[in-house]
Amino acid sequence: MRLCALILAGLAASTLNWSQAGHSATVPAATAEQRLPHISITTVGSGDPVVLIPGLSSPRAVWDGVVPPLAARHRVILVQLNGFAGDDPGANLQPGVIAGAVADLHAYLQAHKLGTAKIVGHSLGGLIALDLAKIHPSDASGLMIVDALPYVGDIFLPGATVAQVEPQAKMMRDQIAGSYGKVDPALAQKTAAGMALTPAAQAQVAGWIQRSDSRVTAEGMYEDMTTDLRPDMAAITTPITLVYPTSTAMPKERADPFYHGEYAKAPNVTYVPIANSGHFIMLDQPQAFAAAVANFTK
């Protein structure tokens, strides 16, 4: 597993160019953006709701490859954390990014009387989805968690505690926040190279790193590294589909036992490995990822 991909929990992403991927699908026009304190939301399509939550520094456009087929059958709710993709950071300059996103999303679902929804979350978005299912189980009929862990500290030391990881989390938070307004393009490209396999995807990821508010990235990353949902997994009865990457750097014979072990306490998990992909599975393997989403939402 790429250390930076899990430590930074999806630091960046971008829109996949579908003409390059061999697809001609276009993203339907969405509703006007609705801004809440910690997130903004646009919707497209109609039918049973599907919520898409991107990861740290990731725009909602990271889901563009799966939106057209989903919108043909579902009301697609596209979430974006404030401060990413050039957005105003809103309340996310203060602690409580994860809790705020969960509260805002729950309030939105309740206000629009949407009932239960299928929730898809990548990286930090996956942690938000798990937290939503823990706090508001009636909001989610199913979770698709895309390369996210109940506790990212396990990549440092199996069974690590928050107290053991927090000093490094604070250091990384302060370093990233200190880069506000002066993100190094070369460093962004180096970071992106650890998160996606294809050159085109890496370039897209690097671009989004530079466009996001590093102060929000820093706080979101810190909260990701210090949020431990391992004790709660046995009580999360919402069915989980866990999508994770395998590659030469993380072969299947290593990835399978790692991810199965991380979710062993969850009572209802379906494991979906996708070969030849990095942390941004949807960019590296768009067809396989779209098939997994279609199967999850059918």
C-alpha cells in the first residue's frame, strides 16, 4: 500500500477525460450548488438517491466518469468539502471537518426527505460515510468504501493508538497548513505520483492539489489520522462494499489479507479488488470502477 496515499487520505483528484479513456459519455447538467457550512451539494438525475463523497482535496468532478449512467436511474447527490477545488473554505478552517460534513449531509438528507441512500465515499470520503452510518444508520442503505480504512494509523503500526500517531499527525498538519498560498508544483506532482498509476491521472491529481486550500487539507488530514472507528465497526450493520486497489507495488496476495483484516469486525462486507490501480481507482481503471459502482447501486 502506498504510504502517502493512505496517510494523506486521498490528497487530491481530478476529472477524468473520458475521450482518453475510450468513452464518449458526458456529465449531465447539475442543479445549482447548495452551500452548507462544511460541504456544498449539487444533484443530477432522479430516482433512488446515491450520494458521492470525494476524498481530501478532491472535487466532486472526480466522479464524472460514473455520474452519467447513475443519473439515468438515480438522484445523484454530489458532495464537495468546502475549501477544495477553489471553493471558499467556510467553516472548514476550524476543527470539526469530518463531524461537520456528517452533520451537514444528514441535515440535507432529512430536509429533502430522501430516506435511506446508497453512499459512495473515497478515502476521507469513505471515513465520512462510515461515520455517517455509525451516527445516523437510517441514512444509509449501503456503503461503498473506496480505499479507506476505519483507522489510517494502522499503516504506521498494526494496532496503533491515536496517541501514538497524533504527534506525527500534528507535524504533518502544521507543515501542510504552512504551505498555504505557496504549494510547490514539483511536490504536488511527486505526491500525485504516489496516488495514481497513469501519467494523465497523475497530472490531474497534481493540479487539484495546487487548487485546494491547504489549510483545509491540513485539518482534514489531521482528523483522518486521529479518527479511530475500529471500535465501532462491529456495530455498523449497514452493508459495506469495500473497493481497493492492487498493483505491482501492492500485489493481491498482500492487499487481500490487509483489507480483509481491517474490516474483519464489520458484520456485512463484500470485498472488490481492482487490479492495476492506485489510490485513485476511478482514474486508473475507469471501466472496472464504473462496473463496481453499477453493481453496488443496482
